[in-house]
Amino acid sequence: MPELEETKRQVPAWVVTFADLMSLLMCFFVLLLSFSELDAIRFRQIASEMAQAFGVQREIAAIDTPQGTSPIFDTFAPGTPDPTPTDQIRQQTSDERPELLTYTSHADAELVVQEVVGQKMAESLGKLQEALAPEIEQGTLELEQDQTRIVIRVEERGSFPSGSADMTGEFLSLLQRLSDELTQMPGMLVIEGHSDDVPIRTARFGSNWDLSAARASSVANALLRNPAIDPGRLTVQGFAETRPRSSNDSAEGRRLNRRVEIVIDLTDPVALVESSARALIAQGRADLALDIEWEAATSR
């Protein structure tokens, strides 16, 4: 019996042959590996692409769209991300100017800045239109606006007698109401006198230059009756017939050319409003940009 059990524990003959074969195969592959060469550049390129493809953290600019990559293609070209499997997507929103909270480019921020400036100019123009509504309806006064100026144009009819710089009582009352509005607005006040090309020569006025300048000075003096208006804001200019609105070949054209213009120059306040709006956008507080007031901007 002991001999039989010892015979059963002996290793089968085929195992020796199998072990020899595995040893030979291992030596064969080791030999192949020793003959091979490693391309370090190609290895680093593949390793980098594999790292990007399998979600290794990397920096992405906030304005760039995240792109997935696929290891199936040799070039590892960007692939289209699959839709989210979530049935519902929820986010927190605000009802107060949500369009101002996020900007993807410098151009978007500049559009908001221009919107802020446009709103401030429109508000100022609206207040003047309301205060001067009767004269605007009668056609004796016009309002114009460009990017940084508001022009109040007053015709000679109803404001000055012909050839005189003494204003009428109605025009003086209008200037008193206008002065109250101007105290609420920033900017410089340029008062311009204009005439037609018909020569004038009287004891008081030697030419149209004298007449146009005297009329502008009369308007300035009337506005300065309001002590709230700083005299440093005012500039008086007389242009005679050098800046006509219409041709002087007709009576109607000459009537349009005889006028006084009060120009509200908002160039500096507009620049300060733009600066304040850009500062709020840079701080992530763009929703407050439209709340900027002329007074807050000009007091900086």
C-alpha cells in the first residue's frame, strides 16, 4: 500500500513537457522585447491624449465649451458630448435683470455700458420734454439729442423782438422753469446766439455778431437768476450768421436761422457713468449698473 500511494503522488510526465514549453515561450518574448525600441515622443503624446480622454483634471477657460474626446480614433479628435440622462434640469434664477448677470465677452459688457448711458440720456431728455411741453407743442422750441449732448433750440419768434436782445416775459418765464430742470442735470451749459445774414447796424449793435452774442448773454443772465446754477458751468457764444440751419434765400429760412440754442454738454458725465458701469461689471455687480445716477457718477 505505501508503494501504491507514493506512485499516485508522482508528477505526470506531460507536466515536464508543458513547463519546458512555457519556459521557452517566456524566453522568446523576452528576446523580442530586448530587440524592440521605445519611441519616447510617441509615448508621451499617447499618454497625454489618454489622460485628456479619461478625465484627468486640466484647466479650461471659462468661456470655452468643455469637449469630450474618444480613444477609439487614432487622432483622438474631440467628440460631441452626449445629452444628460437627467429628466429635469433646475437652476436658480432672478427676476431682476437676469440678462445683466453673466457676460461671455467684452462686447457684451460694452453693450450694457451703452445701454446705461442711453437710459441716462433718455431720462434727462424726458424730464426736459415734460417741463417744456407747452412750448414744444406751440412749435417755438425744439429738443434734439445726440450721443453726449442735448440741444434746446428757441426761435426768435416769441423770445426776442426783432433786432433786440431784450427777451419777452413769456421767454423769461420759460427760462425760469428750465433753470429748475438744469439744476438737476450735470454737464456744461453752452448758450449760442445765431442770426440770419441780413446786416444790422444800430446804436447798440454794430453787426449780427453783437446781436447774437447779446442775446446769448441775456439767456445766461436769466438762468443765473437761479442761485442753484453754478456760473462756472456756463459759456456764452455768438455765431452771427455763420452757422445757418437753413438757406437765407427765403423768409422762412431766415426765420429758422434766428435762434438761441442752449446746449447741455454731458461729455464728462457720460464718461464717468461709463467708468462706473464698467467697474460694477468687473465686480460681478452688473445688475446695479442701470441704477447709476448722474449725481453719483459726477460726485466721484
